[in-house]
Amino acid sequence: MSNIVIDIAAEFTGKKAFKQAETASDKLSNGVKSLAKTLGAAFGAQQILAYGKAAVKAAAEDEKAQKQLALALKNVGLGRDAATSEGFIQKLEKEFGILDDNLRPAYQQLAVATRDTAESQKLLQLALDISASTGKDLGSVTSALSKAFLGNNTALSKLGVGISKADLKAKSFQEITAELSKTFAGSATQSANTFQGSIDKLSVASNNAKEIIGQGLIAALQGLSEEEGINDLTDDIENFATEVSKAIQAVGLLLGLLKSAPELLAKTGGPIFKLPKAFTGAIFDLEKLSKFTAVGALSGLFDFLQKPVSGDSTAAGLAHLAELEAKYAASALKGGKKLTAEELKQLKAKQLKLAIDKANLALGKGSNVFDMEKIQLAAAEKSAAEQLGKVTSQAQLLQITNDLARLEVKQSILALEEAIASQDVAAITAATNKLNADLKIVGALTGQELKLRDIEKILKDLLPKDLINLANLNEAIRLLGVIGAGTGNTMATHAAPILGDPNKSPTGIPGSSPVLIPSIYAFGQRPNQGGGYDFFDPEKVGMFSAGSSGTKGTTVVVNVTAGTVANPEQLTTMIQDAVISLNKRGDLLTYAGSL
Amino acid sequence: MPVEVKGVIALRKALNAYAPDLAKQLTVEITQSLKVIQKSARGFVPSSAPGNLYNWDRQPSAEPKAFNTSGRVRPFPRYDATVIKRGIVYRTGYGKPNSKGFRSLFRVRNKSAAGAIYETAGRKNPNGDPASKSNNPNAGARFVQQGPLYGSKKAGQDMRGRVIYRAWAQDEGKQLKAIFDAIDKTDKAFKARIASGQVKGAA
């Protein structure tokens, strides 16, 4: 494919080799972490149990493979080389990162075929190279080499190792292996030095660690259980994990118990159910301690805390606790009874004091409304009203009723005072209630009186104002007469202003001189130079001549000469135009053509 | 050489994760610019084989299985304007890193074989190659005679051609600027969203 392309923009993201190295490093890191994670990730029984099982299983299988290899070598007469062979396998495992689980069967197969330790090791080394180079699994290569050693080259030809069938037929096994060694020399080493090889080595190390841990577990559990069988050991592992889990929970429970210990001590007033002894019995359980030491001890503590508190070791503690509780309950009950009697006496005193207080309060209220003079007055009015036979108004009836209620209040007050003097709570209470009821009635009546007063005030406000009455009219006529009949130039005295009370008649005309208000007297008067006022004089305005008494005040002729806005001709023209226009168009009152 | 930028891949990943609408908008705007180059480049493809290149577009009666003996097994690509135009494509997705660690962000490609020939013929031997084993050793010179190579050649990259390189050279960076403007605009819009708290899940 052509690569004609325009890369418009590019971003540097790192070289591929760097990426590979980073990825490989990550894998290595993850591989290293995985072992630690597997061991310490979960502080729980399941993970520990699972890993323990896997470790024991791995160790057992490794042991089994070792024994099988040793047995196979022994059967072919190589028993004395078993240790050497095992060491060789361990060396290859570490060098090339191939699990001994794969190496042992291969070595065993070659050993069985060659019956020679040196030849087996040489062929195993060659098989590793071929496997690394061709990608074939080690078992297939080893099988082909074993068969070729025994004269069957078919399997070898199928491996595709670059040897023709003719060569396979013509050449001896030694020559063929020599050629193969030359062809694939260093392949396994080269492969082991790659990143993948490093990871494989790490994996091998991890598996070896697992096997070592498993071996340790087997040895430990064998010693603890004094039994040899693997099945029993796995059961013990489960028990171990369970005990570890219990131990962890026991720590939490113990902390919680210690936190609540002060409260329990304070409540019971002493040590609670002999805890130290129970703890001692649990923690230093020799049987559990011999098995799992501290873990077993904590687990035992957990069992102790989880069990119902009914065992022999806690029976005394329980009895003590029950005894304390019973004592406390009896004491509390007994004390409660005494307190009730005292409280009853105090309660009675309180009730009496409360009743007296309430009575005093009612008396205080009663004194506010008690007035003997009013009562006597009311009684007099009542008597007068009865004599009259009927009341004259609702307000009077209300007032009489109010006074009667006050008399009832007075009677209730007297009754209450007598009850207080007798120290009878029931009587005091009853008298107090009656007094309060009477006071309520008085209060209600007082409210009614106030309402009536309010209504009266409102009605007065609603009445129309008497602005014009007969007195005002008479006074106005009198003043007009004074004005019209005046002959002097000045008023000797001034009338009082008609202000203030409209129903009051003016006084002092003539008389004293009140303050004048010029606007009032402007009608028909003129102010003079002396500060006074002159009455209206027609002669001064030229309405008639002075001294003509025959016409004075009888006839006034007024001639008015008024001009027009237009001369007569123009006015005539305007009238004519108006008539013509009216005749043509008409108006609101005259239709067109009517003129 | 392509323009080296930084952070575009991260930006587009963030957009895809937290603002898909902005990611789509950015892709649309980039596509518009790339389409301009694509359309221009397709316009430079002759409808028939250039002159003096006899029988390039003619289908022989007996098509040879291979046009040389160097292991190539397919026939020599015939000139077909339709195929060449169809082969001028653009891509907006970032590809795999090359040997130097660069990842292409946006690109225009002339991917047909005939198009590649017409695009680049005459680059190496503008005067022909007498030592060539081809049936037409002077093909390079004939191509150059038909039309010059547009673009520039710099150390490490020869960006001379007759189709997409010509379109890119004649654009004079307008679309490149438009693409970067679109990226900047989207970047600002995305940051504004983050600042306003409209982007959920973004720190």
C-alpha cells in the first residue's frame, strides 16, 4: 500500500521501545506486588485459607514430583544421581524461568530413554533451546528427542527444526543433536534474558515461594496435629484460618468490652462477673495455646465472648451480678415507697398553698371591682326603678344589673374569706371558683356598658351639624338692616364677628369694639383714611347728585354705550351670510332650506 | 513535516468522556477543513491518463499476473480517475505511533496505487532512470513533462506531488489554521464548562 499522506498534525506520545519497556516494567512490578498482595491484601480468613491451601497443594505436588523423579531414576539405575538431577533442574528453573513442574517430567522422560544422567542433562538443555526457538512446548520437544534417541526420527522431523528427512535418515543421533545444538545454541538463554523471561523467572520465584510456604505449613501443621495425612492437614489449615478470623474479631470485641467496662463498674458498684478470672481462663487456655499460641489465645477469647454466659467458670460471676441487681432493685423499691409518703405530705401542703394563692389572686381581682358606694347607689337606683315599675332605658337596666353582679361578688368574697379561715381546701376551691365566675359576669357586664357608651358616642357623631338655625338667620337679617339703614360715614362700633358657635347670637352691636376683619365688612363699605370704614354712598360714585333728596334712593338710571366688533355694514353682511349658510346647510335645530 | 502539537489527544479523550457534543463539534469542524483539501485534490486528478503515457489506462487483453519479477504478484495498477478520486480520503482519528513516537492526528491520504503513481512519479528520477528494469525507464521524465511536482522537499520528508500535495501547497495553510482555531475554540469551551461546573465528573 502506498503511503502518500499528509499528516496535518502529529503529537509525540513516546517511542514504541519506551512503551514496551514501560509495559514490561509494569508487568514486573505487578508480578512482584502480586505476591505481597496475595499474602497481605485481605486480613481475612478466606484469603489466608485460600493461599494456605494453594501453598500446601503446591508443596505437596512438588514433593510428589520429586519423589516420582527419584523413583524413576532409581528404577533406571540412576538412583544415586537423584540429588544431582534435582539440583540440575533447580538450576535450570532459576536460569531460564521454567517451572520445575515442567522440567521434571521432561528430565524423567529423557532419563528413562537414555539411562544416562549426563546425556539426559545435555538433551534437556538442547530441548530447552529448541523449545525457546521454535515455540514448541518443552514436553513435545523432549518427547521427540527421546524418540529420536531411540531411533524414531519422525517426531523430530515434525518439529520443523530444519533437518531434512534425508539427513535424519543418514545421520546418527549424535550428529543430529550436534547440528541441532549448533542451530539453536543460546536460544534458551536469549529467551530468558528478555522481558518475558524476567517475568517467567519472577513467576517461578513466586511459585517457589508458595511451595516453600506450603512446605512450612505442612511441617508446622504436621507437628501440631501429630498426623501425617495431607487431608487432615488441609482440615487443620481450615481450622487455622478459622481461628485467625476469630482472633481478629476477638480483638474488636475486647476493645469494645474495655470501652464499656467503666460503665458496667459504675452500674454494679464493683467488679463485673469476675472478669479477670474468666479472661485468664480464656487467654491462657493451654490446649489452644499449644496449638496456635497467640492466635489460639485470641480465638479462645472469642469463643469465650461468643458463648452464652452460663459456663462453670462464669456461674459465680452471674450469681454475683444477679445478687447485686436484686439488691439494687429492692433498695430502689423500698426507697421509692418512703419517698412517696413524704411526697404525699408535701403534695398536700403544696395543694393547700396553691389553693390559697389562687384565692388571694381572686380576692385581688375582687377588690378591683368592689366599691360599696356604687353598690349602695345601685341599690337606690334599683329601688327607684322598681318603684317606677320599669326602667327607662337599656343603659339604666345594664347599670342596675352590673351593680347586682357586684353585690354577688361581694358575697362570694365573704364566703371565700370564711373558707380560708376554716383551712378547708374544698371549700376554698369552691368559693374561689364561685368568685371567679362572678367576676367573669361583672367583667362581661362592664364590657356591655363600655359597648353602650361607645354606641352613644357614635350616634352623637352621626347626628347632623346644626349649621343654620333660626338665631343665625335673625342675626343675618339684623345685620343686613344695619347695613341698609346706615347713614353715617362710619360705624361707631363694630359688630362682633359671627364666628365660633353658630348657634350663638352676636352681641355688642353697638357696643365694645372687637377686632375687625376687613373682609367681613367689605360688602357695602369702603375703608377710609382714618382706619375705619365708610358705608356705601351712591353720590360718591355719581349715581345721583348730592342734595337731590327727591330721587335719592329711588331710581337709578344706567346708560351703557357698547360698541360692536364690526361696523353695521359688516354686521349686516355677516348676518346675511349666516342666513344663507343656514338656508343651505341647516343646523341642529333648522333643516336646510327651511328659511 | 507535520506540525507537532501537544495535548490534542488528551483533549479529545477528555471531550469524548465528559463533553461528547464538543467532541462531535470539533470533529465536524476539522472535517470541514479536510474536505476542502480533499475536494481540491480530487480536482487535480485528470479524467484520463496524462499524455505520452500510452496505454496506462487501457485494459490489455492479457493482463500479466505481475508487473515485475521482484515478488509482486498483482498487475500494474491501471489509471482510473474514479478509483484515484475515491482513494483520496481524510481521517480524523489519531493513529498508531510511528517509529519516532509520533501519532498522526489528522491526515489526508492518496491511498490508491494509481493515484500514488500519479502523485509522486518523477520525484526520484525526474529525468528518467536508464538503469531501471521497467518497460518504460523514462517514465519519470515523461511524468515531469506532463506536469510539475508541487510542494516542497525538506530534510526527512518529501512533500511534492500532483494531487493531495498540490492541494495542500495551494491552500497555503488556511485549513491548518482553521483546524487549530477549532481546537483552540473547543478547548476554551471545554475549560469554560469545567469552570462553570457543567461538566460532571471532571475534577
